[in-house]
Amino acid sequence: MVSVLNTVDTGHDDMIHDAQMDYYGLRLATCSSDNSVKIFDVKNGTQTLRADLKGHYGPVWQVSWAHPKYGSLLASCSYDRKVIIWKEGGAEWSKLYEYGNHDSSVNSVAWAPHELGLVLACGSSDGSVSVLYSNAETGSWEARKVANAHTIGCNAVSWCPQGPERRLASGGCDNLAKVWREDGDRWVEEARLELHSDWVRDVAWAPAVGLARHVLATCSQDRRVVVWACEEGSTAWTPTLLHTFDDVVWSVSWSLTGNILAVSGGDNKVSLWKENNDAQWVCISEVSKGQGQMAGSEQRAL
């Protein structure tokens, strides 16, 4: 049985677009069309509002926690074309850095693996991807932009979880997912993943679990989720159709071990999928309106 552990009354005045737990699972960040970002302490089934961050002037689409080795940092992105990096100092949160060099809504933000430095990727409706690098010595930030990464717009970004190279996946309104590799002071397109027939809404690079291959999940307005695999050292990605759903699919997210994929979409359901011994993806749980039942034999797999 998959059940609800806790319900958080955020007090947002409009639709919530994202909710992310921090590294330790003790704090929750939420963002909303009410233009705000909120941070809660979540302990023992209770929540306490710690910060109500005002700095955006449009709906806030996504938030992302940095690794705690860099302190308490949270990135947010908005329809107002801005990315804000917030920092906790003492008991107060304040703006550490604001990036405003996009020409349209910024839809996605994601921090690189901490081993690769304090680096943030941002995907925008202007079609570009910006990568922001922190200089610890000067306290400044440097931005490198991948112009025209996706025609019409970029909806999602996700980092390769292992180095030593920095690699990044993106998904866009051109129906494509792309893999990018850092080459000196620029980013080059390494692979183009073509299968979807409508906007790619999310991309998720699976955590590394010792396998000599990379795995990516993509979802789209074409109602399909595709799992892509690439052998280490190769740039050829092989697609496997996970499932065709009844409505648009908005989001995909991997478990920490990379063997279970969560999928959410316009049907107001969250489903969990796992690859069986025959290399087939099967649904092991489906949750709707906070209620869910595990498929019997898979109940212990999680």
C-alpha cells in the first residue's frame, strides 16, 4: 500500500507548481502562481513555515535545492524571466543572486551533482539553456548560454548524475530531448532523442547505480513516456516505450536507486513503474487523490 504520510497546508493563494524536499528530507520548498516561494520545516507529521520568499513578479514554476556542502541554497524560476538563488543566513533567507538574461519565462532549474561544483542549469521559453557557475573566491556568478537549444522553448533540464564531464539533458517544444556536453567554455549537442510527436514536458536522468550505461526518461504531451538507454562511452540512445497514458504526461522522477520511475500527468494520477526481468516496464502502483494500492507481488520491492 502506498499511502499519504503527511498533508501540508501551504497557505499559497494560487496553484502550486512544484514541491521539493531538501537533501535531508527535513525541509520542504513550494512555489506557486501567487508569485511566492515558501519553505517549511517538516518533522514528525507537522509543518512549520520558516520563510515566505517574495522576489518574483509572476508565477514561480520550479524550485531546486543545492547540495548542503554549499550551505542552504535554493533556486527558483519564474514566468517573470528571472532565476533567483536564495540563501539562508542565520534564521533569515535572502537573495544571493538574481539572473535575468532570458527573454521569456524560465521553466526549469536544476543543480549539477555537487562533485562538479556549484552549477545551475536553467531552461527557458526563449529556446535557450543557461548554465550559471559560482566562483567561490570572488562570490560572483558566470553565465554561459546555449542559444537555440530548442525551437520555440525549453521545458525541462536534468543533469547526468556522474562525472567527470558535465553533461546535461533538456526537453523542449520542438518535440525533442537533447543531451549536451561541456566542451571548454561552451556546450555542444551530443545527442538528439527523436520519438515524441508533441512537446517534451520533462526529462529525468536516472541516478548512477554502478551500471555501465546511462538511462533517461522523457514524457510528453503526446501522452507517452519513453525510457532511453545509452552504453557508457557511446552517444547512441535506444528508446523503449514505457506506456501510452490517457492524458498529457507532465512529470517523471526516478527513485534514489534509479530502478523505479514515478509518472504524473493530466489524469490526476501518480504511477510507479519498474522494469521486470524480461526488460518490460510494469506499473507497480497507482495513486489517485492520495489513495493507492501496490500490486501484490511487488509490494516489498519498494
